[in-house]
Amino acid sequence: MKMKVLAGIVILALIGTGYYYTTGKTVATEAQVSAPQPPPVEVTVFTITPQKTLLTRDLSGRTSSYQVAEIRPQVTGIIVDRLFTEGSLVKAGQQLYQIDPAPYEAVHASNVANLRKAEANLKAVEPKAKRYQKLVEIGGVSRQSYEDTVAALEQAKADVAVAQAAVTASKINLDYTKVFAPISGQIGKSSVTKGALVTANQATALATIQNLSKIYVDVSQSSTELMNLRKQVAPGDKTGSINAELILEGEKEPYELKGEVQFSDISVDEGTGMVQLRILFPNPDRYLLPGLFVKARVAQTQLENAILVPQQSVIRSTGGVTTVWAVGDDNIVNTRPVEVTKALGDKWLISSGLQAGDKVVVAGLQKIKPGATVTPVETSTSAQ
């Protein structure tokens, strides 16, 4: 009897287990089927459009004056007056200093008197030479007397020429007592005051004038890059030029006026292979000063079909591999390896891995996974 009861319990247990595996599994499957599927994740995408892009390079350099003139005296004397305000703007031809002219006026007056004396002697000799010329023909005077008179005439003419040269030299020295500005620009501080003794062609400048209406930026660039830069100017095109932008230290936006690369007077340093490149920038408000450390953004080459993507769309792994999330035509998203060349503003320049029409995810990256279906929304960000 006990055996029959035990057999019954076993049979009931087996029946219960079979029911669980048959009915229980069926119920779970139906629940899964009836559960609502989540909608596709909405992501922001950027559509690749190749475009013409100018590649630039920032070159460090320093500003220097467009024109510089150091004022030095041409004659020796005492400064009797200074005729400008330090730090002011002066014009070319404006008088800056007055050196005591009295000694040079005296020398000039003496030379003028010597000239008049020589001219008077010449006037006395000339008629005598003419008379002797007629008399020698008829035997009225000897040939020797006539030749002596001709020699005296030539001597008198030479004396006049020497006296005239002395007058000219003394007049030049007298004029040099007035020191004028050779160029227009801003004049610095004066190294001498009224009453100071200055000497001709002294080493110390009286003052310095700098023309700041334009300003140079001198930078260094490799000879190879320079040759590529030269190719951008069409052969025979005299108006062709390469523009550059100026970035001041501590400022994010470039200087508002563009400069022009100057190709004259450059040579390659044999030791470094670098060349000194000079860029001329307009400076009408004299905002730029000489001696500033700046960066010049110079065009290097132009790409006709460059592929640019927003920087936030590129993911760099710890191993240095760069990828983007690309959305296919079926709206399924997957990672795609790309090669990044350089940053251009807020974009990356892509050399391989993407082509025109591809869509890359720029926002919503944390919500997607490989093979997921997404709802792409076009971004308003432009690659320009």
C-alpha cells in the first residue's frame, strides 16, 4: 500500500513539472511578445559635404616698424632749441632741433667774401688777356707775356671755382644746423636737451622716428613650406599675393586687418633650412606697436574637396584609434574608423574613412550602441 502511495506522489510531481515547463514557458513568451518595443533613439547627425578649404599655419614672430629713422647731427655745435614734443607725430621736413648757427654763419660769410674777391680778380684778368691776344698778333707784346696772362686768367677762374665750392660747403653746414625729420611718424624721447653739445655723426641718436602707419611681422618658416606658398601666386601675376592674419597674444579673435606676405630679400639659413618671412600689415590707428610677440596665420595650401566634421563627433580611444558613429541608409548606427589630419576651428579635417553624403552622430552618443536603430535629426552646424 505504501508503495502505491509513493508511486502516486511521484506521478503527480512529474505531471506538475511537465505542466510548468509547457504552460509556464508559453505564458512567458506571450508576455514578451505583448510587451511594447522602445522607439528608436533620436540623435543629432551631421551630413558630410566636401568643400573648398584653405589650410593655414600659425607662425610665431615679432612686430617691427615699417620705417625707422635715427636722428643724428651732421655738424658739431650747441643745441639752442628743441622744436618738438616727445611722443608726438611729426611730418617729413619738420624742424626738430636748432644747433647754434653763429660759427657757421661766420664761415659762410668769409667764404662768400673770398668768392667775391676771386670774381673781382677774374674781371681784372679777363680784359688783359683779350688785349694781349690782339697785341701778340701784331708784335705789340712778347709771346711769353701773352702766355703768362692766359695762365693768370685760368688761375683766376680756378680761384673762383674753389671759392664757389667753399661757399657751397659752408652753406650746407649752415643748413645742417637745422635738424629736420627725414620721415613722417611718431618721435620718441630726446636724448639731449637745450644747451647740450653734439658732434657730427655721433653714435648716439638725438631721437628716433618710427612710421607706424604700417607694421612688419617677421616670422620663420621652412624652405619647403615657403616654396609651396610661392606656388600659390600665379606666374607672371604681378598683383598676386598671399594674405595672412595676425593673432595678438592673449586675444582669441584675429586682428581685423589682413596682411600681405612679402617675398623680397629672403634667404635660406644653411644650418636650419628656415627662412625669414616678412608680412606687412596696415596699422592706420597705430594700435600695433614694434616689439610685440604675435602669431601670423599664413595660408599654406588649398584643398578642393576637404571633408570636415564637428570635433565632438570624433572619438579617440586610449590606443589612439579615432572613430565616428555613422548612420546608414537604414538608420542603423555603427562605429567607423577615420583618420584625422588636423583641427580647423571647431572641426576636424578627415583624410580617410568618410565620403560625401555620410552621416555622423554629433549629439546623443551616450544613448546608442552598435547595430541600434536611431532617428537622425540634421544639425544646423555648418562646416564652413
